[in-house]
Amino acid sequence: MDSLLVWANGLQGKIQRLLLPITKGRTRLENLKELQKLALKVNKTRNGIAHQGAFCDGEEAKAVIEDARKFIEGLVLHYEPDFELVDQDVKRKERR
């Protein structure tokens, strides 16, 4: 399994080389193609920040976080229907 994850380098590789092929012919495939678009947007912003020193303003950062949330939930909910991604801001406010 480790060699497959290395072979499918990066988020895009994991989607194209692992997730899409295993869902071929299933109803999930179209949903994964939509999720792939979100992943590309998030990954492009992430790479700009991590590798090129790019910055995001507050609104852009919130939009990328929301796209990441949609991607994660959209992917995981296929396999774990009760999954809920907890908002860290809500958790912080609850602790106060």
C-alpha cells in the first residue's frame, strides 16, 4: 500500500491514480470528479503559499478553507455516513 501512495504522488495523483480508477462504473465517479475540481483549487492555493511565498487575504483564505471542508466531507461521507468535520472556531468558542 505504501508504494501505491508514493506512486500516486500528491493530492492530484491520489485522486487520478487511486480514487477515480476504483470508482469507475459507479455512481460515485461523477461526485468524485466534482470533488477533484475543489481539490485542484485548494491544492493550487496551498502550493502557491507553500512553494512560492504567495499570500491570501482573509476572504480568500476563508473560501479555500470552505472548499477544503467540502472536499473532505464529500469524500469521507461516501465511506463514513456519520462523519462530521468539527469547526475549530466553534470548539474554541465553546471552551471559553
